[in-house]
Amino acid sequence: MLTPASKFDTSRANEYARQSRIALAGYDACHELAACMLAASLEGSQTARILVVGVGGTAQEIITLAALEPAWQFTAVDPSPPMLETAREHLQANGLLARTELLLGTVDDLPSEPTFDAATLIGVLHHIPGDEPKQQLLRAIHSRLKTNAPLIVAANHHAYASQPLLLNAWGQRWRQQGASADEVQAKLGKILQGADPPHSEAAVQQLLQESGFGEGLRFFSSLFWGAWLTYKS
């Protein structure tokens, strides 16, 4: 079985920016709103340090946050070398490497002290198989955040096969963007086999609360996707 990191090889990393914007209708809007939610939560924190978990691919979290908050600094981790390299290229193109510490690895590779003012976990949770590993990741983030620090979590939620209408609409989204019937079927097969999302919004809330966070406030939704703001309890 592929590990979450091994799924994101060079081929997938190179196509991630385009593919993610098709798979998630509102990709850029979600990141823009996430930046606004964090800025509102940390209003007055001019020099915040932000932990970005799963930065690989577009580094869109950092690009969007950095444009809104010019003094914030970022520490970004990703276990996939191709995805981290692609993120580095996007950050360099936007002049943000000096403000970002990039780490090939996981949250567990960071010092355990609570040194971060906020964190983001966008597009990661549904790639982690099983509830306990999901909780382990959230607990690792929790231990590195300051008291009452905000966390943005965004991921697919729902067992895909349990929502046939949403799954059909997701396939239509690909067709809308020019995919052939065979390509749509291939995409549908891939999503059904390639991830393990929390099975409901209630399951997301339970994961958060059992990992030491408060109730999440949902601020964005798109088919299977949801985005929440929560705080370290």
C-alpha cells in the first residue's frame, strides 16, 4: 500500500497546481478565505510564526498569507521530495524563500516546544489512512502551537461512495474542464481508492476535539471539501 508521501511522486507534483484547481472548485477562494480567517484570528500579531503542514505542490497557503501579512514568517513541512521541490519553485517565483523555512519531513521532526502562533493543515487529512494516524498528526500540531493558537483544517470529508450524487457532480466537474469520458472514469476510480477522508463533518469535529482543539467553525465548502478554523484548547 502506498504511503501518503509516496503517492505524490514527480509526475503528480508537476501536475498538482492544475489538477487541484479542477478537483476542488474554489481552490483559490478557499486559500484566500483561510488567509483572511487567520489574519482575523491573529489581528495585531505583526510578527506571527506560522506552521504550514503539507506545503507541497503550490505552496498556496504561504503565497496567500504572505501577501496579506508581509511580516509573518513560515515553517513548512512536507514528506514528499518532489512536492517540496515544487513548493520551493513557487515560493522562489514569488520571492518568499527568505521568509520560509522548508523541511523535508513531518511535524514530528520539528522541535516539540509550542513556538508557533498558528498552523494550517490544508489538503492533507484525507490522505492519512485511519483515525488514529489522523489524531496523531493533529496532536503533533497541537503540541507545537502556543496556547489558544488558531489552526486551519481543510480536507475532503464524507466516505466518497456514500455520496453518489456528489461523486457524480465531481466527475461532471472534470468533464466540464475538458476531460473525456474515459478520463472521468479513471479519476473517479482514483478518488475511490486513493484516500481515506473523515466520513462526516461530525467526524472532523470529533478528531479535532479528541486531539485537543475546540469546535471547528466551517467557513468554506465545495462538494466533498470543507474548511474549518479551530483553536488549541
